[in-house]
Amino acid sequence: MDIQLQGDTVRLYHGGRPFNKDLPAILLLHGAGHDHSVWTFQARHLAQRGFTVIAPDLPAHGRSGGAQLASIEALANWTLALADALGLARIRLAGHSMGSLIALAAAAAAPRRIAALALLGSVAPMPVAPALLEAAKEDRARAHDMINQWSYTPRGQLGASPTPGSWLTGANRSLMERQAPGVLATDLAACNAWQDGLATAGGVVCPTLLICGERDQMTPPRAVKPLRDALVNAQGGARMMEIPGAGHALMAETPDAISDALRGFFTDT
């Protein structure tokens, strides 16, 4: 499904079911250098269980047009504008990595519109290693190698996959290569620059679930604690779930566990 937003085409995916704004709506936000397809398993799972799912390609990502937005605040405003364009007065938000920062900022900017918030692979602030920032600007192939090394567990890097016949790191490399040059570098710079996450968390009034991979090297469980503490003390409260055996690419490495966690959380909120 394509819609026009602020003069640009936005590509949306709905998990194989027609968009229905009368059902509880879940908006799934992808991370840096990715597109909607990182949510394929979860989108289908949720769409089959009574939710309307919206998984957009962010501007200049995937098949969405427009200029790339270079800040978390701008992407959060775009997310809320997308909900307006779809006629959704109230939504549930889930975001992975960079997408989690966008979701957090959107939830604080429009607190009464967000029914529930799920943050996957999220820390605040979210510093990016200088070597990765440089590689993303100067040597995309090296940046992709670094991301694959840090996103997947050793088992995933050796070829293990929950989906027979699929190659997780190869698929992720292909996904990153499909994005236009400069997209990854701009995304990573936006994550690195946003220093307002902990302060922003205080403006969240909905229930929040933080999901982290037990073996995540990019946003390890121990680093999630400051954000969890900030959200626990916010009006909506928060809880944290650690997924055994998962790295940063937890939607791909443990798709069933993530699907079940999101369904359970969004059903109860």
C-alpha cells in the first residue's frame, strides 16, 4: 500500500491483511539502514491476531520516497504525521534500535495518542562506535561487515537460522545494500546525536515494554537499565524482557519469541 505524505510516496506493509483503521493499530518502526522487512514475521503474526499492522519504509528507505530525515525528532514528527494521514487517533508503537528512539520520542511528543510502547534493542543515549560511523560514510562494505558481526550471535553468523534455508547475515547484508548510499551513515549519525532519550522518557504516559537480546553486543542488557529506570518512574511504568540466545537482530534470530512477546503485551494494553 502506498500513500502520499507531505508530498512524498510512503510504502506501507500490513502483514498480509488489508489495512483496517477500526482494529487496534500497531505501527512497527525499523532501524538504521533497514526497511519494513525486518518485521516480516512479527507483522504477519500480529495481523492474523486481531490487529491492523502498519510497517512503513521510513523516508528514503526501501520503497519510500522523499528526502531522508536526519534527526530522531524529525522522524518522530513524521511518524505522528503518518498516523494522522491514516486516520489513526490512537496507536501502539514498536521500534527496533533507531526505530525505538523514534518511537520513544513520538510517545513523549503525543502522550495521549500512544496506547502502548515496545522498545526492542534500545538504550538511551545510543552511542555509535566512531569506527562504524566512519565506515558508514567512507566504506559501506566494511560498515555492513561490522554491523553483521555485532548484530548476530556466533550461532547466527555460522549459518543457524530459525527459518530453514535462510541465511541471516546474507539477508541482512542484501537489505543494507539495497538502501541508497548515505542512508546508513545518516541514520547512525542521528542515533549518535540524540542525547535526550532519558529526559524524554519522563514524558511517556503509556505502559512500556523493553525487549533486549541476552547476547546483544550493540545494546547489551546491562546498558538498558538507565532507560528502564527512567521509564519505570514515568507515569505508564515499564518492564524489561530478556530474550535468551538473541543478539541485536532479535526479530530475525528469535522471531517466535518476539512475536509472542509483542502479541501478549499489546493484547493486554
